[in-house]
Amino acid sequence: MKALGLHLAVLAALLAAFWLLPPYHVTNMARIMVLAVFAIGYNIAFGQTGLLSLGHALFFAAGMYATGLLIEQTGLATAPALLAGLAAGAAVAAAVGVLALRTGGVSFMIVTLMFAQAGYLTILYFGGVTRGDEGFTIARAARAIGPIDLSADMPRYMAAFALFTAGLLGHLALTRSRFGRVMVAMRENEERSRMLGYNPFTVKLAALTISGLYAGAAGAAYALLFGYVGASFAAIQYSILPLLYVLLGGAGTVLGPFVGALLMFYLIEVASGLTTAYLMVVGFALLALVLFAPKGVMGTLRDKALPWLP
Amino acid sequence: MASVILEAAGLTRHFDGLKAVDGVDFSLEQGEIHALIGPNGAGKTTFVSLLSGRIPVQSGTIRLGGEDITALPAHVRVRKGIAYTFQITSIYPRLTVAANVALAARHDDPAALARVGLQDRADQIAGTLSYGHQRLLEIAMGLALSPRVLILDEPTQGLAAGEIGAFKALVQGLIPATTVLLIEHNMEVVMDVATRITVLNFGRVLATGTPARIRANPDVQAAYLGGPDAAA
Amino acid sequence: MAFGPFLLLALLEGTVMAAVLALTAVGLSLVFGVMRVVNVAHGAFFMLGAVSAWFVTHWMPGPPFVGFLAALILCPLFVAALAAVADWTVLKRLHYEPEATIVATIGLLYILEQAALSLYGPEARPVAAPFTWRIQLPWFGYSGYKLFVVLAAAAVLAAVWLVMTRSRAGLVMRATQMDRDMARAFGIDTDRVYAGVFALGAGLAAVAAVLIVPIQQAHYLMGGDPLLLAFIVVIIGGLGSLRGTVVAAVLIGLSDGVISVFFSPTLAKILATLLVALVLVFRPQGLFGARA
């Protein structure tokens, strides 16, 4: 009960933020919420089930390009294009999972990295359609659901907020469900879980597919809300960022991904004002986390003070 | 004539030239406590790993209740009724005792905890239990699966004398509802509790029979029991 | 140019590529073989070799070959020292735990790349070759320096092989690879062996980069492709097998060179990345590694 209350309070605060924050930060928060959904998806695979993937950019980009290309090339309406993005993320994750989950540990990391790299290069290779690194923008007229123009400040924020709410509460429900506990069991002791009658392959594949669904949704939303589709979102950086957000915020916690996304976004913002080499802050953050604080903010909080934190 | 619940025919498994299990025929009768004994390296753990599906069979067949399960993966065999407790305790140390059992039973199961005497520790983090209690938790998890066959791999190793007594009573209370296959080195436990004993040596069956017959068997005495300082 | 000579040109280019790739990949393979560490920052060490070579040749007075020689000696030592420090301060503290180590090397990668960006800048800058001698073949002229690169790489690889198989240091490394705990029991300081191996791996990448930088240019992001290719080579050749690594490097260097010349470099890379993934999934021991 306490946990649900906390999460609802965070959501309420985010809703209020639209009226309380200056417009620049409102747009930032919309971006952060979408990226947080991506990170929640990553957390479901990594934090909850123990699958350290280095290829999640592929699923994010699948959603982004599915939605973007369907709108640009076929003139499909916004809402179905968005759903197609979700489906694309889940489908690509499932396809990768069927192959990659035959390996584990370090091999799994490399295999997912390779598939993502191949995806990024394929986007570049078919630059005629995808416009490669340069990318393409989605016309404002196409970024509307019915009368709601998603490129305007308020509908954009509210759409991001709605997506984040669904993602956050969805994950909370997952952690409490039977299947959610099985995912954790698989992370904690795979051999024991197998000998209790659980099929490691199907559990992990389901986790990865749900993770891909979240990532695809985030990619599709990012395209619609910010109007731009580009190959850089399929590059390695977008596989490292969700890992970083989750590590910083607390792997295996529900609020962790959002906390990590929020902190890291502003850390990079501040750093980019100081130097062109601002990505160094990503490097130091990763090192500091892995050396000194592997449980992240919410994870450490849960350990030391709040054991009921999901 | 008791019915056979689990049987193996011609079971074989090599590892790079070492014949860990070499053409073993075995049958487990419904409702018995069957002990598997033999010197270290005789192939006991490999044999039960083949039965439970942890290691794939190279040749031979396994039947559970008449059904051929040789090709089935481990997690499916568990669903069909074979439960296995590990030689080196394998639980979920970071979860609570109750959560551990709930994963096995697929719902909360205080009864399974009560049968091993851990009901007062349901909310304790499993990793903080004493070694003996962790072994008991593992047995509770095995019981929570409502298995037809419960395979216990050296269950008394690391238990204190008093705990061993409680364990013997626990195992005797499990049959005839369940069937127990037990790997043990503690001869006192074996002789007290087992209905029948199979002796393995160098991956082959040396002898099978009641405790009295096994004790009197000269081959078994030579290979394994030989004298007051039997293998501990 | 007719097809035959064109193919010859592609093969020559591929050979140069293979030589540099073999050096880089052997560095990565040693680190994985002995330490069981996947060093994602390996490409960054390569890049540092090239960038520091630019600094040395830029500031060294005299004819180009003096600066180049200085770079060939100093830069690998510098990069090796940096790697040893990274191992001692970070990887050792993580107890070389596989997943944590990979995340840490990713962090290291970002730091090294951004440091290069900060100190060297975003542009690609050329470095003069130590000598400009062209070999005149019947169909085309070819850079003599590129042939020198192949010879130099082969010489370094031979030296590494000699050290690994004939010297005490090599014996210590192989012993630690086979059984770390046993090596410790024999009094080998495995921590120092690991630092040394990590330094050696980085140093080899740096040598490869110094050799290639007169042909390519030095750029702070130039480590990405060598990293990917080295990965491919090591995985296909079998993690931890030196012979497999060299054979795979030759195969992949040659085919990558040929495909890049006749088709598109992007397509070559797509095929290569998919190949790595599929090899890991279906034949994880590679071509020469022992089945785990």
C-alpha cells in the first residue's frame, strides 16, 4: 500500500510539474519521461530478470522507425502507427531473443551488441529510404491524434505523462505478479528455478519481449512527440544510456529508471554547458557506479532504509 | 507386488572417456525409501542428474509411471513429478523463506514449511538461516512441488546430530504418499530409514536389496562398507 | 584497370588490413584468454596509440622517420602504462567479475574518447609516413610503406609468440590463464600478471595504430571499427586461441578488404557483425577454440 501511494505521489508531482516548471524544463521532462519508459523496459530485462543486453537501441529504433516510416511513406494515421511501433519493438526483441538467449552472460552481451550494430548499419545502408544519419522529420500535421496536436506543449507533455504512467504502473503490477516473481527467481538462481519446473528460455524470452515492447513504445513516442527520426538513435549510445539510467537509479527497483533518467539527463545538460567533451560524464558515472554504488540511488535506499520499496 | 514408479534401463553417460554411469538398470517402487550408496566418484550424483534431467542421457531410457521421459528437459520432468534437492544447497538466499517455498508451490504454502519445522521463520531472509535450516528449506521446497518422486542428494551432510534425528522422522513421514530416492554417505541414516538400497561402483550397479542383504553382501563389504571406519 | 590487377590491389589492401588487425586482435585475445575480461575500451587504446603518435611526430624535430621511430617506441609504452593503471585502479577492485568489468570498460571507453576529443580535437589529422617509396608493379604503383607495415606487424607477432612460448614471462602468463588459483599457489602474483597482460594487450593495439596512422588519419573516434573487427576475429578464431586469432585475422582482413573494394564497406560490416552474433550463438568455441 505504501508503495502504491509513493508511486501515485510521484505521478501526481509529475502532473503538477507541467504548471509549476518553466517551459524549457517542461519540454525536458517530457523527453525524460519518454526515455524513462525506455529505461523501465531495460530494467525489466536487466534489473528484474538479470539479462544484461547491450543492444536495446535496436528495439528503441525499431519502434521509432516503424512509426516514422509508416507515417512518412504510407500516410498511416498516428494512432495505429504508434501501435505499430510498440509491436515492432516487441517483435524485434522476440526475434533477437530466440537467437541470443541460447547464450548467456558475456556472450549474450556481445550477441545483443552485434545485432544492434547490424541494425544500425542496415539503417545506414538503406539510406535511400531511411535517410541514414541525417534522418527525417515528421510533419506537424501527421503528429496529431484526432484534434490533439502532439507537437504543442501541453498535449505533448500529457501524452508523455500518459505513456509514463502506463509504463510505471504496468511495471509495478508486473513486479507483484506471479510471473514477475518468477523473473526475479530466474535472475537469482537459474538452475534452482529450472529444477522447480520453470522453463528458463521462455521466461527470459517473455522478459525480453516485454522489454522490447516498452523500448518500441518509447521510440515510437519519441518520434511522434519530438518529430524526428534518425540513425543516431540506433547507435551504441542508445544501448548504453538505458543501462546507465538503470544502474544510476537502481536496477531492479520500479522508480529507479526514472530517477536515473532524470539525474543523468541534467548531469549531461550541465556538462555540455561546460565542455564539448561532456560525454566524459557518462564514462565517470559508469565507473563510479560500478565501483562504489552498484545498487544505484533507489537500490541503496531500499537496502539501508526502505525495505518495502518495490 | 508394489508398482514401479520410476525406472531406468541401460542408462549411460560418459565424460571425455570417463564412464560416469555405465549401463545402469534401476527401478524405484512406489512408496519406498530407496537409498543410493557407493564410494566417492561411483556416479551417484551423475545418475540422479540423468534421472532428473539436469544432464542429458547418452543412451538408455527413463520411464516415470510408465511414461517415457528420456527426451524431456528438466523443467518438464519437474512438472511431471520429479523433485530434486541439490547436494550443495541451492535456494534463493536473498528472498524470504516463505517466498522460496511459494516459488516451488506456485502459491503460498505454509503447510510445506510446517512439515520441516520452519513455519516460525517464514519472513526470515533465507540466506541468514543456519546451514541446517537451509537444507530443511530446500526439502520444504521439494515437498511444496507435491512430487511423485523426491530425490535427495546427501541431505544430512552438514547437519548436526539432533537435526539428523529430526530428518529421519521427516523422511519416514513422507512415504507412502511420496517415493523417496536418497543419496547418502551416512550409513546409520541409510540403515535406519531405507526400504531398499542400491550400491553403485564405477558407474555400475554392484548390488540391490534390503538393508540386511546389502550389509551381508561380501562384494559390497569389500568395495564400500569394509569395517568400522566406513566411508563417512 | 582490368579485373585481375584490381583483385590483386584489393588483396594487397586486405593484407595490410589483416596485418594491423592481427596485431590488434591478438592484444584483445590475450586479455580475454588470460584474464577472461572483454575489454570494450580496446579500440580506445588503439586510438590513443594513433593520437599520441601524432603528438610525438608533431613535436619531434628532424626528418619524418625519426619522429615515427620515436612514436613507434614511446606511444605503445605510454598506452600500456595507461592500461596498467586502469587495471590496477578499476578492474582489480571489481575482482574481474565479468559483467561489472564490461560496464567499467565501457566507462573507460567514454573517458578516453572524450579526453582525446578534449586534448586533440574533433578533426582528423594526418601523420607523415617515415619514408615515401613506391614499388612499381606492371599494373599500378604501390606504397612501399604499406608493405613495411605488413612486415613490421609480422615481426611483432613473431616476437609475441616467442615471448609467450619461450620466455619465463610467457610461461607465467600461460600458467595464470590455465588455472589462476593454482598459479597463486605456486607463488605467482596474479594481480601483477593481469596488469602486465592488460598493458601488453593495449600496447599491441597501440603498435598497430602507430603503424596504420600514416595510411589513415588520427581521429578521436577511429577506435570503433578496429574494435568491432578485433572482436569478430577473436570470437571467430576462438577466444583465447592465439593461432586461431591470427588465422581469423587473415581471413577477415582479406575478405573485408575485398568486399569493401568490390561492394560497399557498410555491407561488409553488416555481414561481419551478423557473422559474429551467429558464431557465438551456434558455434561458441569459434573455429579453433576448445569446446568449453
